[in-house]
Amino acid sequence: TAMQVCQHLGGDLVGLRRYANGNLCLLVGDVVGKGPQAALTAAYLKGAFDAWSRAVAQSSRQVIKSLENQLAECLSSSTFATGVVVTADLGQAEWVVSRAGHPAPMLLRSDGSLLVLDPPGIIMGTSGEVPFEERGWPMQPGDHIWILSDGFLEEESPPPDVSSFLRSLTQLPGEQALVALTCYLKERGQVN
């Protein structure tokens, strides 16, 4: 994996947990807003994710629901966040996804096809009673999951060149892939 440090404070969060049964759970989220308040809220939600994901394996839907509950019970009623949770369920050999207003993950298959993993789900923070869905997609050898934040894709469906571009990134080492992704975003005017 590779990361690039940003130049500003914001509300992005990432969490990864391997459960005792071998399944992996990946959380990507974004607190609405910028600056210290968004960063503190993101840190709070990440800490909550770390705490209960250590205690018990949860489904993707349960993780999203737990984050929603944290927002509703412990934070300001005007705090909102998006999130997506992807669980690699090794026992069932499937990718299990739940979303809350976050851009849908993309599944790049080894044959070059691109699937948008898009279970419905509204932004967290609207109510503690929101039902979140989860859906599963079969795993295949050579799969690559791409989870992006709101700056990468402004459209609901990926532009036509994204599939071939993401495929080319999978052939590069992590640091080179990150540089190529940054250049791509700069060309599209999505980063400075």
C-alpha cells in the first residue's frame, strides 16, 4: 500500500482490521467539512472502529450502522459523514459492501472488466434509525478493489477511461501507482 500526505487538515479516515476468522474489513470514510473539527470527528470515528472491530467481527452493514450510532449518540446533530466498508469474506469467497453516501467502490477483474459495487445507503448523521444495506459479489483470482474518496469521481458512474487507467495502476509498484494516480487527478483538475 502507498499513501501520499496531504497539505491540509480534513475529515478523511481509513481503517483496516483482520478478524480472527481471517476476513479483512476495510473502512474508508469522510466527515463533511474541513479543518480541525472534521479531523477530530474522523479521529473519533476511527478510534470507535478500532475499538469495536478488535472486540468482535462485524458485517459491513454492522460497521456502517455502528458508525451511524456513534454520530447520533455522541456528536453534534449537525455532523455528517460518508463511509464505505468492504469485507473480504474468505469463507464465502465474496466481497461484501455496505455504503453510507460514499462513492461506490470499483472492482477491477483480471479480465479488465470494471464493476461498480453500489449498494444504496444515505449519508450518516441524518438519523439513528437509517437502514443500511449490504451486498456481496463473488471473489475471483486477480481482483483489485478500488475505494476512492469524493474527489476522484464526481460522477455516479466512472468515465470510460477509468477501467484501463486503474488496470495500468495494478501493474505498478505502490509508490509509482500513487504518483501516476496523482498525475491523473491533476490532469482532471481534481488536485493541486
